[in-house]
Amino acid sequence: MENVLRPMIVIGGSVLLTLAIGWVTDRLLRKADERHRDTPLWGLLRRGGVPYQLLLCAALLRGSYGRAKLLEGHQVGVGRMLTLVLIGSAAWLVIRIAGAILETTYSRYARAHRDAARVRRVRTQVELIMRVVSAIVSVVAIAAMLLTFPAMRTAGASLLASAGILGIVAGVAAQSTLSNLFAGLQIAFGDMVRIGDTVVVDSQWGTVEEITLTYLTVRTWDERRFTMPVSYFTSKPFENWSRGTAQMTGTVFWHLDHSAPVEAMREKLHDILREIPAWDGRAHGLVVTDSTPNTIQVRALMTAKDADDIWAVRVAVRERMLTWLVAEHPYALPRVNTAEAVLPPQPLPSPDRARLRTDDGLPESVSFRAPHRR
């Protein structure tokens, strides 16, 4: 009977104690979150409740399973399994705590600064730092798990002896991966491209949606995703429309007839822009930029706060201006001339050769010179 009750008491007591400590910790974090609304740290720490309770339970069982005579004959295996769970839950908890601290730091920075470009830069750096921390903690946890096996500890000396050769082989085999890894760090801390930036890559316009240590995802306007290695952005040129500030200047071109009312179009452009909410009011203008034998090229200029708004302004101006020209000035639209060409005026006959004809078609008088005689 004792062999049954003792394991049940140890296991049940460990589970109940874990749940009690976890509940108390969660209540304390909730009260701290209610008192400090200006920081999300305490609320984010509550997300680590599962690894925290798993760590407590594994630690309690690891310390008491020997006295409980749990699974006699398999105590070594049980102890090793609990150790693996303990190491894994500890690594999980460390990652959650690091994520909470980094997210809190970013939130405070975002509230203190109004510059959207700098906020996106910090956001990119925070996410990449979080990925580096997760990778390091995971590698250390896996190494610690492997070292719990005696065979791995005895093989440690031979592994260290061959570490140089393995490092060279791994470096050659993972050359592209390592280059992408360092390129990701260079992008994060070199402020080349940030999450939320509008970029043009290989004639594809889109927004940077995700940056990792090895690849970068660009979301296009039609909801497509382009995934490319981060080393691309350190080795090839690309357009970053959000570099510095997100404000942009857009243009719209029309090909019109030479008789187009340019001055009236300038006034109409201002009226159209005032009706478009996406126009930021910084600048606008309309000029004739080129001419051909049949048409003139008219360019309208307008500004907006970012790439999305400048696109909306351009399409609205193009459509409304054409509608106004069709309704009010149809003659300004380009057309093909099919009328006969106007001949130049003919010179009148010389007075000493002929006089103007009278109404009946007969010459009024004719004058001529007598032949010269020698």
C-alpha cells in the first residue's frame, strides 16, 4: 500500500504545489499590470505561465522522485527525462522573459518618438535580436540536453579535437547561410531596410513584411509575397521609398492638343486636390513638359504622406481631370486632323502684264510694251 500511496502523494503534491505557486504568481503579475498601465511588461510576463509551471513541476519531481521510489528499476531513465524537461522548460521560460523585455523596450521607444522611420528601425532590430536570443538559448539548451547522456560526455574530448576540421567543413558547406546571417545583422543595425518600408525590388513594388536572419518577405499591392535572401539587399541595388521620411511626390502626365487650356487646368488641379483627403497639401503644380507636331505633354505634380496615399492621389487626379476635359473642353483632347490643308495665298498678277478682270470676265484693259527696235 505504501508503494502506491507514496508516488501518488509525491506526484499529486508536486502538481498541486505547482498550480498553487503558478496561480499566486499570475495574480501578482495581474495586479502589477493593473497598477502600471504605462508598461506592458507585467502583462507580457504572464505569457510565460506555462513554461514557468512546467519548470516548477519538473524541478519538484526531479528533487523528490528518488524518495518516492517512483518506477523502481527505471529511476535513472526517469531522472534523465525529468532533467530534459527541466532544461527545455527553462530555455522556454528564458525566451519568453527575453521577449517580454524586448517588447516592453520597443513599446516605450515607440511612445516616446514620433518619427515613424526610426520606430520601424527599432522594431526591425528588436525582432532580429529576439531571433538571435532564441537561437542561442535553443542551441545551449540542446547542448545541455546532449551532455546529460554519458556517451556524449565521453565523446566531448574527441569532439573538441575535431572542432577545427568540423568548423572549416561547416563554414564551407554553410557559406550562403552564414552570409545571409551576417547580412541580416547588417540590415538590422545598418538601417538599410526596415519592417514597413516601401521598396522596389526587381521592378516589384511592395512593403517589407518580415525580416529574419536569413530571408526577407516583401508583400506586393496585390497581396503576393516575395521571399528572398537578405544577402540580396547587401549585394544589389534596390529602391527604398521610405528611406528618411515616408513623404513622396507623384506625377501624372497627359497628352493633349495644342489648344488645351493649360491655365484653366492649373486651377482645376488645385480644386481637385482639395477634394482628395490623401493629398497632404505640401505642393502641387502643372506645367507643359514637351510638345510634338500633334500633341503637348502636360505634367501635374502632387505630394502625399506615403506611397499608398500618393498612388490614391495620382489615380484620382488622372481620372477627374480627364472627366473635366471631356465635359468642358473636348477640343483639348488629342485628335487626328483629317481636314484639307490651307493653301498659302497666291500673289496678284503684275499691273504691267494684266489688269483685274471685270465682272463679265473680260479684261478691263490690257497694257503691253512695243517691241524694241534697233
